[in-house]
Amino acid sequence: MTPPHIEFYTLAFSMDDETLQDSFDDPAAATDWLRRALAEPLPTEPGEARQHHTRIGTAARMLRRLDIAEEHLASALELAERHGRDEDAVFARIRLAHVLQWQGRFDEALVEFDRCIEESGRIGSLNARKYFAFQHAGKCHYDMGNWEIARSHFAMALRLRLASDADPELIASSSQALNAADACFTGKLAAQELDRLVPVVHNRIGDLPDHTELLVDLRRPLIDGVVPMSLVRAVHRCVPKLDLALESLVGDGWLLRRGDGVAITERSRDLLDDVSRRLDAAATELWGEPAEQLAMVEQVVDRAAGTSAGLVFDALAARRPAGPAAGRLLDRLSALRYHGADARAAAWQAEGLTAEGVRALRGSDPVRRRIEAATGRVAARPYRRIEPEQRVRLIAALHALPS
């Protein structure tokens, strides 16, 4: 039988493209290994004891047994500082900081990572391997939603690994992390452009009858037929007293109840046809014939099919209206904007919150920070499917559109 201290290094693991968190490919085998390792006596030799704690702590972290991980990696750091080399202490500190990060203790983790970056540059034997400190500090910033800082750290880790002729798997992991952070940063910039471009066009078609503004974003599905209430509620998840507004639309002859869904009347069909024409005209007046932007955004939307965390994006993206280029661009931008809204809703629902509960959170609240970071990772999915150079061109093209 393979000794546990050797068997540990045969446990395969992989890093998730979106979360950048590593996990065992066979959690059951890793759990069994951890159980047996915890039952082993602690070696008496300090170096072997440090390695024993390191293996247990690393396995426990990847199995999300974070209390066990913290206990053993803190012991490994203590032994490294008392009996090991300076570089042993740096690596031990990185591993412990990684656990603090996964526990959500980001400020504490960043202090430790920053110290490791500084010490890696100071310790001669570590200078060629300080990419470890940059890589793991980048992951902490990534978990926090600090996309630009994470991207900078991953880029540095990649440059250092390439320059030092590091293991190809290490180079690949830095490339993977850099791509993820760059996609998230692109998603953040794209969201800013979407929030700038879409509302300004919609604001040009005011003077709608009471509550009919609720039909505008649903106009494509409504014109096609019955729209399930699940989609209506997803589009208007932040609208207070939505049911009362819908009842008013039914009572005033704008909507019809159809089982667990709604449909439009001839009256509302005429209204929505007019709204579509006015939106096309307003977008054309602002943007002219944005052929370049339309082609780029259509590619992003098409490749993003099936990536949303909610119902709305796919329902809107599946419909490709005719009309002028500016109107079609507005339609695609609106769909992308709902990809972000779907992501945000999934993030706050995962925290057990409602839209009202999210609004009540302070900006510094750790829950809000988790929601923002989770939103950014999922909202980046459309941009993760295009090349980094295309991301740069996309943001520049959107930024060039007037508002």
C-alpha cells in the first residue's frame, strides 16, 4: 500500500474556469486520504511534521474543511518560522492566507499575501519563484471582485513563470486565471456601457399609458404569444407591487390572462408595434448605422446562449427582430443587460435575500461584497467566450457610441 505522505501527491485536482477555486477530481478518495492522515501520529522531526501539517491543511482546504485547514496550516507556518528556511515560511504563509481567503477573511488574507510578495522579492532563493505570491494574491482579489488588480497580479505571475521556464501546468494555470479576470473586467466595463446606452434610448419614448412601460422589455416575447409569469416576474423582479400593476393592465384591456401566463390584446399589439418603431428611430438618431458594433455584439450574444443564471437573457436573445441596425443593436444590448440582471438576482438569491434585502445592505457589508463578486463572475460568461483582443475592441466600439 502506498504510504499516505506519498499517496497525497497522486490525488488529482483541477481549477474551475469561473471561480478559480481548486478541488479534487475524486473527492471521495481525498476524503478517505484525509481521514487516514488525521489518524497518523505527528512526526517528531520538525521538517517532516511541517510537511505532515501542510498536506493535511491543503487537502482539508480543497475539501472545504476550512477549520481543519486553518489549524494545520497555522501549525505548518509556526514550524517553518522556527525551524525552516525563509522561503519555507513564505510558502507556508501563502497556504494559510489561502484558507483565510476561502473563509471570507479577505482583509487578513491580503495582509499576508502582500507580505509574501514583499518577502519573495527580498529572499534571493525565492526571487525566481515569487510568481506563487502574485498568483495567490490575485486569486484573493478575484474572490473579492477586484478584477483589475487580480488581472494585474495574474499577468505578473504569468510573466514571471514564462521568464523562469516554470512547469507548463503552472504557466497554464496563470493563463487560465488571467483570462478569467480579464473577462470579468471586460464584463464590468461592458455593464457600464450598457447602463449608459440602453436607458438613454428608452427615455426618448415617454408618455406611455399607465403601467404599459412594463410591457416594453417584454415586447418581443409578447408579440410572439403567451408569456409565462415566471418570465414576467424575472424581467420585473425589482418592481414593487407588480401584481397590482399587472391586474391594472388586465383591467384596462392591455393584457389577457392565459393560464399561468399573459398575452397581449390587439390594443397592446398596436402600442408595442409603435413603441418598437419609436425605439428604432431613437436609436438610429443617436447611433446612425452602427454596423461594426452590431456585428460584434451579435457575436457575443450568440455565443452566450445557455450561459445565463436566469430566464430572461435566453428568452430575449432567442428573438432576432428585423429593422434598422441601430434598433437591432439596442435589442442585443438590452439582452446582454439582462444577462447581468439574471446574474445579480441569482447571486442575491443564493444569499437568501430579496431585492429589498439587497438594497438595505451597506456598501461595506461582506454579503454585498460577495454578491457583487458572484455577479461579476457570472456576468462575465459572454465575454469569456471571445478572445482578449476582441474584448478590447468591443469595449472601445461601445464607448464610441454617443449617449
